[in-house]
Amino acid sequence: MSYYYCSDRLTNDQKTRARVSMEGTTIVSSIGSVPIDTNFVAPMSVCSTNTANANNYAGIMSVELSGISNASSTNGNDGGNIDGIAGCSNTYEIDTSISNTLNVEVGPNLNQLGVWIDWNNDGDFDDDSEQQYLVSGGILENSITPIVLDYPTIIPYDNYVRIRIINDLDSGYGGVSAISDACYNSLVYGQSEDYAIYVMPGGATTYTYNNGWLPNSPVGASTSADTIIIDAGTANISASTDCNTITVNPGAALTIDSGVTLTTTTIDLNSTSQLFSSLISDGTITGVVNYNRFTSQIGTNDLISAPVSGQQFTAFAALNANLAASATTIRAFAPYNTAAGAY
Ligand SMILES: [Ca+2]
Ligand SMILES: [Ca+2]
Ligand SMILES: [Ca+2]
């Protein structure tokens, strides 16, 4: 029986087997099911490269970013340069709250390579962080060059930007010059390929430390909108960092290096009867530090000491005048009955 016209009648197992047979092919990463973005405007460019005479000595063979790969071939087989800027199936998508690595595969012979992104959409490639990569030779035949994308100070959230990749044979070959810029016009064997990158909307990121950062380290990278949670282990702030709030959970610790400023609205230090959170600052904290000392209910007593190492209890008591007191140096903790309004 043929399922050609009734693929909706495949069992889940049949669908799984059909999918497995397609793994490794571009159809698996197809975004054909994603509705077309009617706001799409192809980023313009003020320049293009020359087109080299058709040949198969050099070329950009594939360009991969965030799971999307555009495969092609040499200059000769591609029919010159590729302008994939308007092709809906060629669009990359990046989340700039994390690191993104571009992988460029070149063709035969020793190669040179340049990569630019017009982050500010003014058509050229000479602004903040727009040159991503440029080497004049030494890239081995059929190799993949990984390039960690460099983001600009002002990230064009929710926008499409143009990426331009230029390759030619190594500039050591006779008659070949070094690629100088994104508008290079002396290609001899290689080609240029342009594609669109969609920069996902920015938003607050929650960074969690559990003996390692997820999704990535906020140190020196997070913004005043972001949240940091220290769940377990000792997190170290080694470069000045902004965030909205930091929570250090029981048993976890936060250290701030000398000369470093941590700017936040609040740092909440949480505890249980047995576990405390720790904050050791050799730098500067701008924001309010709350020490949320857990005290147990009726039946168990928790012995409370001053949270700051070396602090005299009298100083601690003076700073916590809201606690029930029977004398200037005695503070009481007790269950509070909100209905009765009394301890
Ligand atoms: Ca190509
Ligand atoms: Ca630009
Ligand atoms: Ca410019």
C-alpha cells in the first residue's frame, strides 16, 4: 500500500522510522512548518564582491549556524557568488544571550576567508563588531573553520541582518591577493555568499549556577534585566557584573573578587536550619543584601548568630530593631500568628 497521499495515517512508529531515515539530510532541519514572517525585509548592502571566472579551484562549501546549514559548492558549480539574503530557507536565527559559533567549510586547496555581519543594517560592514573573521591564508582544503560570533554593543533584537562570507585561494598562490574587506573586488578563484540572520528578541535571562553556569556565565555579560540564582557550589564573580536580582540558596556560596563591582537591586541569602548561604565580597556590591535566616516553628529551636563573620551581637541587634526585644542585647524569634497579630 502506498502512503504517498495519506501520510497522516502513518503510525507513530512508522513516522519515527521515516524520520530516522532522513537524519543527516537537510530536510530534517527544514523550517518549512514555520509560518513565513510577513515583516521580513531583506537587509540591503551598499556593495558586493566581483564574480570570479567560473572554476572549481575554490569555494564556500557549507555555512552552518545554530543548527541551520546551507550547503553549496565551488564558484563554478554555484554559478558564481550566492546571494541567499531573501531565501526563506536560508535564514539563520540566533539567540544573543548565548554564544553562537559559525562553521564555514571551504573547498579544495589552501584557502583564505573573511566574514562580516552588518549588525546596524546600514548596508556596510565597517561598524562595531562587524568584521568577524579575516585571515589571508593557511586554511586547509575541505576544512571547517569555527568562528565564535562577536556581538555589537547595541544588539539589533528582532531584526534581520546580513552576513557576508568571502573566500579565495590562499593569497600565497600566484595572482591571488589578500581579501581586504567585505567589498573586496579582486576575487580570482573564490566566491562570496550572503545570508540573512534573524536576531531573536532580547529578554531577561535567568542564569543558574550548579557547580557550573547554565545557560552560560553571566560574569561580565548579564544585564540589569537578568536574574542570577546560585543553587549549589561556589560561584565566583571575577569581573564587574550587572543583574536584577541574585539569590544564593542554602548551602551555596558567592564570592566577589577584589576590584570587581556587582550591581543589583537585591542579593537574597537563603538558609535552612542546617544549611546557610555564604557571601564573601572582596569587591563592591551596589544593592541591598537580605539575609533570610530560617527559623523553625514550635517544637525546635534554631540558635541564631550574626550573619556577618566577626560581627558583635550588639551591632547585629542594633541593626535589627524590628525583632522582639526584652533588653538592648536580647532578641527573640518566635512563630507569629497573623490572625491574632501576636507572637
Ligand atoms: Ca559555495
Ligand atoms: Ca554596518
Ligand atoms: Ca557604517
